[in-house]
Amino acid sequence: MRGNFWAGEVFTSLEEAQQRAVVWCAERAGMRIHGTLHARPAEVFDAHEAACLLPVPAAYDVPVFKTVKVHRDFHVEVAKALYSVPGAYLGHQLDVRADRELVKLYHRGRLVKTHPRQAPGGRSTDRADLPEEKSGYAVRDLTRLISTCAGHGSSIGIYAERILDDPLPWTRMRAVYRLLGLVRRYGADPVDAACSRALDLDVVSVTKIASMLDKATEDTLPLLPTGTTPGGRFARQPAEFATRGTAFASDRTSPASPGTSPASPGTSGAAHTLTLVRHDGPDTLFEEEHR
């Protein structure tokens, strides 16, 4: 390669050198008689060596190496995903090796935690990494965080409490920090209005708050769905509640004349009243006179 291919040649790029090396191997070096083999190397390869080659392996999984800090919520961030760490390492720097399958965390060369790899935005939390003896510290820190939010607006403080209303509240601290970031970006009044609107709708999502602020809809009333049919699903006509027919009051007070019979439907002058019977007495719905 050095004496017969490279010597005296000038290449403008690495790609050109690679292309010309392939041509040289296939047409020149591979087809001349080798001094030791006394045969053409390309023919020997095709006849004896090609069948012994193993399949081409899959693309190499290049791992990610970095150093991360264990934050106050007992998690570290690797490639935009969160992974829990035992509470003993709170505030420490850890070395990370992350491939397609696993995330391994090391402290001074010693493996301290292994998690399955999560997609960006995901979270892997081991409850054993959040010891009970640390809960007092976490609660104090959460109280300070809520007080900071309440200082920017009452609705912001209430919204922060709703976010942290979780069996493991310290795992939700990042969402509150994001809420404070929105305050710095948009100001306290718009964020407070957006939180108030979201509380009215019982929506607890900082992403939703960010969307409202981005679209400037924190003061806009949402459109509520309206019915597409004139009546409700279980609506009934008034006539379905009629339980009995009665005559006019004058008909009830005057007895029928001898030799006459009560008027039947279709008879001139006959009338019917539909009455709804309630616990406190009958109510007349409407009267209809047949002529």
C-alpha cells in the first residue's frame, strides 16, 4: 500500500483516496501473482476465504459518557430523561454510561445504580432511592418552593400545591421549577391568570400553562361543547307524565242527566284534561277540547 499505491499520489480528499484504493485492490493488487502464494489474491479469497467470513455485525452501539449532578429531587438528567439515585448521593457528581438499553451510574468508579434507558422526556424512579428519613428535608424544601410561587400570585401558589400533591412530591419539583421559569419569561400577572383559568377547569399541567401563555389565551374563556339535538338524551314529552283524564270542574260538580252517558272522544263539546299527579296535589298540564 505504501510503496505501490500511496507513493507519489496526490489526493484531494479522504473520499477520493478510499475510492481509488478500492479500485487498486480489485484491479491491480488483487489480480497480480503474489510472491508467497504464487496465485492471485482475489482468486484465493473467493475460493477459500470468503465462505469463512462471519455475517456483518449490527451497527456498533456507541455509548454516551458524561458527568451529572444528583439534584434535590434525587434524580439525574441523562439525554433529557430522569433517573433516580439513592439519597446518599444527593448533591454528588456521578459518572454516566448510557447505551441503547441501560443507563449505569458510577460514583468514583463504583456502580451505584442501573436503569433501563428511557426516551427523552421519560422518567425511571425507584421508590427505594427515596428514603423516608429524607422526607423531612424534602418537605421543608417543598414548603419553601410553594412560598416562592405564592409570592408571585395566589393562583400560582395554589397551582404549585396541586402539582406537588403526589405521594412522592419531590419527584414533581422540576415541574414547579418550570412554572417559575414561565414567571420569569412572561411575568407574574399572565402566569397567575393562566393558573387561575386552569384551576377553574381542573387542569394540572405546566405544559398546558405554557401553551396558554404562548398563544396569549390565559384570559380567554374556553368554548364549552353544546348539544347537537334539541332535547336531551332522556328528555320526555309532557304527555308521557299524564296519569289520568278528568273533566272540567263544572262537569265534576254537576251530575249527569238521566238517560245520558258521558261524552266520548269525538263528541261535540267534550273536553279532556291531562293531569300530572304530584305528592302535594294534581297540577293541570294542558286542556284539549274535541270538537
